[in-house]
Amino acid sequence: MRERLVSAIAIALGVFIFYTSLFGAFETLIQRATFVAAIVTLGLLLNPSPGRFGWAVDLVLWSGVIGSVVYVIYEFENIMNNLPIATRWDVAMAFYTLSVVLIIAYRVSSWIFPGIVGVAVSYGFFGDLIPGTFGHRGFDAYYITEVIFLGDKGLWGMLVSVASTTLAAFVLFGALLLNTGAGNAFFKLARRIAGRSRGGAAKVATVASAFFSTISGSTVANVATTGNFTIPLMKRLNYPPAFAGGVEAIASTGGQLMPPIMGTAAFVMAELVGVNYWSIVASAFIPAVVFYIAILMSIHLAAAKQDIQEIDIHADENDTEALTWQEFSPVIAGFAGIILGVFSGFSIGLTACLGMLGIMGAFVVSQVMARTAPKQIGGQIVRAFESGGKGVVIVGILLVSAQVFVSMINLTGIGVTISGAILEAAGGNLIVVTVVMAVVCLIAGMGLPTSAAYVLVAAVFAPALISQGFDALPVHLFVLYFACLSVITPPVCVGAFVAATIAETSWLQVAKYAVLLGAGCYCVPFLFFAYPGILLTGGPVDIATGIGAGLILALAIPKLIFGLGGGLIGVCQWLMSVLAIATLFVVAPVAIAAGVVLSIASHYKRAVASSPDQVAVPVADKISVGINK
């Protein structure tokens, strides 16, 4: 009974998302409140209360929220036009709805983010009791209710609008892709791209995870999905389990930074920064490419040093399967629809809808030509809508919570206060400020889903960098990068936890390899300030310099960690790597010259390493020894 109810509501939510993407959203509060009602319903059904009478508890929780939603929809014109003064019933409905949302957020993630939101709301109540800089005048329950309930800044705020329109549309787009065969197609394509090169299994994991994660928008979900294919593949080829898990964890992290979809946080960023979404996509493209070049270079150097060979096409019967047009046509048609929408100037929601129509059209045609039964074709599409409806629950609940957090930060002004304290502690030194901000973002984002982590650190800490004269877009991309990387950074590294479970090894070892393989990725965001041209801003010289600096950095850091030899050559390579890493701080000609010398030294080192005097060592032992040197 519960399963059928969940399926029906999820399908209905998927249809709602598709309809509003195609024909436009409803009135502001109607669209957002309806969406909140749907995700609360699904959240309670998918994550029920424990115990014999848990259903009764959930029914009470659900009834109160539905009552609040019906009230807001009925009164939406009065709320939007007259800004009504809160009554006791309004206060009760506001905090009841907020409590239920936070309960569901706890069930779908952990206590960390709901706890942070609770602290923010409590700070709004009792900030007047705090002396000094961090205190404020304090707000009563009626005023806070007017902010979070009787308006469009709290429970029905901007982030909820993003979640119910553009974000939901691309979640449904991704669900249609994955449920029409794109998963298998992506994996086969990754094998074709990277499987035949040295260290091919790890590179396949990287490329496949890049494909998947840009759609899923979740490092954890991506590790759980692609990791079940890639980690066993690497283990079967005698890679150490921790190394296999580390590859999957860092590769899954970067997919949320790769255009054109960029997971979910980019849609939120477009609203927070106030720029066109496609401007963010354009600016994020080169850094994302550099991110993956750094990972692939780390894998390649580790494989070259330890003589790990490419995938044997005869090792697995699946390796010989051809990539058919029936499998890949929905992918091509889907992204063709996206491109058509972009160049036609359509809204993001309608653009995603064109992609969905392309996927469904190509899938139906390919299946009809394969003589698949119509009932089976329709069932697959319906399951995709069900998957899309379920897929927006977690991110939707977290963004509703995050919107309340943002409204409290703006109401109390604590974000500006914290930013001022950071700047004062750093003494105005921009290098110190950026490093401190990076560390703070990593800590603040630990244990949180990417969207929630990004909103948290952007609301509280981004003003510190913007106040120093940096543009908002580079600052928010900087924050997003470290919000993503917090998922694999110890001690609270959820992505590494999941990868370690699949790899059946220590999570700490998986996290170690993930950080080592992604060491270059931690430096990429600093280029946004040292070389703004990497974000495709400025003139041709600025852009070329930024791209060159990024590429050199992506080669230098992996070389420093994995590729140094012994003796005089090793010393020279170390010096050249350090000079190349100085792209963050020195003028471009010096960095480019260092990069050229580094490339020559690397080539000479490979020639020496390829001499026939080397002794074979088991792969697992060689990787462990090589990385620990």
C-alpha cells in the first residue's frame, strides 16, 4: 500500500514538474507551497517514523503542513499584496511547518544541517542577549513568522522557487536519461575514451563519474551508483581497494562542477549572484576541465610509475559490447534539446523540457524500431517520472531548510559580522583571507549535501571576499568548489565513507587517496582570483594566461606527488613543480617557463623509467609503495 502511494505521488510530482517546465510556473506562492506539500508528503512516506504507531505520528505531521499549505495558497494574494501582520495561528503554523521540514531534513541527511538552521532561528530570537559585536536587537515570534511564513523569503522563498522549477526540471531530465539507458551508454563511452590507456580502469571510473555526477548532483549518490561498477572493476584488476575508492570519491565530486548541468548548486548560485545561469556554465567550463585533467594526470603518473597497464578488453565480456545508437540516441537527443533551448533564448525550465522531449522521443523511436512492446516503453517512461519525483525530495527539503537559514542570516546580519571578523583576523592580506576562507568552507561544509553546504558558506562567508573587491561570481564559484571538496575531506567525508563501504576497506585510507589524487583540485579555485581569465573574463590575453596557468597547475601538483624520480633528476623535477605551482602567486611568463621545463624534465624521466632494467612488482604493492614515498 505504502509503495503504491509513494509511486503515485512521485509520478504526480514528476508530471507537475514537466507541466510547469513546459507551460510555465504557477503564481509564486502557489507553485512553491504546492511543491513543499509534495516533497513533505514524499519525505514522510519514504522516511517514516519508527515504531508500531509511526504512521500515526507521520499522519499528524503531514496534516499540519498540508493545513498550512492550503492556508497560504488560499491567502496568497493577501500575503503578496498586503504583507499581513502575523497572528497566533500564523505563528503556530509557521513553526509547526518549519519543525516538520527540519525533522524530514534530519531523516534524509543527518542532524547537522537541521541543527544549524535551528541555531540560526534561535539566534534570531535571543541575539539581543549576546553582548558585543555578535549581538543584535532581537526579534519576537510574530516578526520572524512574517519573515519565514507570511512572505516569499522563508519557507516559500527564492531557493524554494529554484528547487520547484529549474532544479526540479533538470532532476527529471537526469532521471529520464538514466532510465532510458544512458547509464550503460555512459559507462561504455567512458571505456572507449579512457579504458585503453595506462591506468585505464581508474580513468574509466573518472570519466564515467563525471558523466553521472553532473546529472545526479550528489557526490554520495554518484559514488553509490557508478562506484558499484567501477570500484569492483579496479579491484578485479588488482588495484588496492583504498586506491579504487579514492578514485571514485574524487571523480564523483567533480561532476557537480562540470557544465552544462553542474548538479544542482549552480541553479542556486544563479539566483544568489543574480546572473544568467548560462553565464555560470561558461565561466565554470575551463576550471572543470582543469579539475579533471589534474585527476587524470595523477592517475596516469601513478600508473606509469608503477607500470599499471590498460584494461584488457578480454578480461570482461562486457568490455566487448558495442555502443549502439539505440542506447546513445536518447543522450544525443536530450542534449540537442538543451542546445536548441539555449540558442533559442528560452527559459531554463523550458530548455530542460525540450531536452526531456528529445530523450522521450528518441527512446520511443529506438524502442519501436527494436520491436519493444508499447506497454514496456510506456512503463519505462513512467518509472523515469517516478524516479524524478523521488529525486527532488532530498534536495528540495534541504533547500527549504536552507532558505530559512538564509532569511535568518539576512535578518540578523550575522553574515556581515562574521565576514568582518575574518577580515580583521587576516589583517587585510588577500592571500591569507582566501586561504582562511577555503579552510572555513571545508569545515562548514563537512557532513552536508553539496547544495546545503554551498548555501551555508555562501550566505555566511562569501561577503568577506566580495568586500575585498572581488566580483561575486568568482567568489561564489570559489565557495562552491570547496563546498564540493568538503565531501571527501576528512574527518567528515561522506563520499569517502560510501566508497569505503563498496571497496570494503578503511574509510580513512580511501579519504587519503582521494585527497592525494585531488590535491591539484584544491588549488584550482585560487586561480579564480590570481588569473580571472580562467573564468573566460577579460581580453584574449587574460583568458589565454588563465588557461595556461590552470593547465600548468594541473600538471605540476600531480607530478610533485606521484611523478618525482630519484637523484638529481628528482631534485630538478621538484624545483620545476614548485615553480609551476607558483602560478598562484607570480606573473604568467615565469609560470609558463617553469611549465615548459617541467614538461621536458618529465619526458626525460619517462624515458629513463622505461628502460628494461626495472623489476616487476605486484600492482597493489607498487601503488602503495609509490604513493607513500
